[in-house]
Amino acid sequence: MLPSWVDEEMPFSGPCAICGGDDGRHRVTDAIVERVRARESVESVAQDFRLSEGFVYRLIVEDHRSGGRGR
């Protein structure tokens, strides 16, 4: 489950078309974290997803706090 603060920059877009989960944004947030883990710059990833750098950093921190298990 995604934290409520994700709504600030990523409006809910419906269930996941791949896994059938309640919130399809988990696929996008996972992709963002994986790209930064692969050493892409936060600035580049934020621009590609049209999000603020602060939002991307927050996703990374939350992923780290969860032990890298995703949301």
C-alpha cells in the first residue's frame, strides 16, 4: 500500500493492470526507485516522470526504511 503523501504528486489512476492490486501507482514508484538504484540521477528520473526531485528522494527514503521491500 502506498503512503497517502504519494497523492500529492501522483493522483490515483485506478487498479494495477498487471497484478490486479488496488493501486497501479505501485508499479511506477517501484520503477522510480529501481532507476535510482541503478545510479540514474534523481534529477533525470524526476524529469522523466514529471515529478519533483523532493518526491523522488522521499520515495527512496521510504523504500530504504521499509528495507527495500517496496510499498
